[in-house]
Amino acid sequence: MEADAALWGLEIEPQDTAASDGIWAEHLPALRAFLAAGTQWRFIAMGEGRMRAVGLDYTGVEVALNRAGIETTPRIWRDMQAIEIAARTALNEG
């Protein structure tokens, strides 16, 4: 998981969540799900060689999560979508 996190510029270290400014334990399930599905992005061509991230392909995400053995709850799904929105914004900057 650390290698997947590194692709997004994140570091995941075991830590005491009460005294941490890193990833809170309550957010780890959504982060793990997002990283498991990190190859399932949809992009559109914008011309002149530019690409724009549209969002995750939810059909592919479902397969990726199933293959990784990750069960999602409505809360994990909502949190994962929040990560997706922030990642899409970052991918489309510039």
C-alpha cells in the first residue's frame, strides 16, 4: 500500500492517531479503497495533446475492490468519492 500511496505523493506510516497530523485511522479504509482502484480513471482528450480526468470508472472500481478483497460501506464509498473529487482537481490543474 505504501507504493500505491507514493504514486499520489502520500506517505502512510503506522502512527498514534490521537497525536498525529497524518492520515486519521477513520479515513484509512477509504484511502485503501481509493488506492486499490487508482488505475481506474477515465480521461477525455481535450485537443492539442491535452487530457482531462473525468473521474473514476465505477464499474472498474467495483472489480478492483472485489479483486482486492475490500468490502465497502456507504461511508467508505462517500469518503472515497471525496478523495476522488480532490484527486480529479489535482490531476486537472495546469
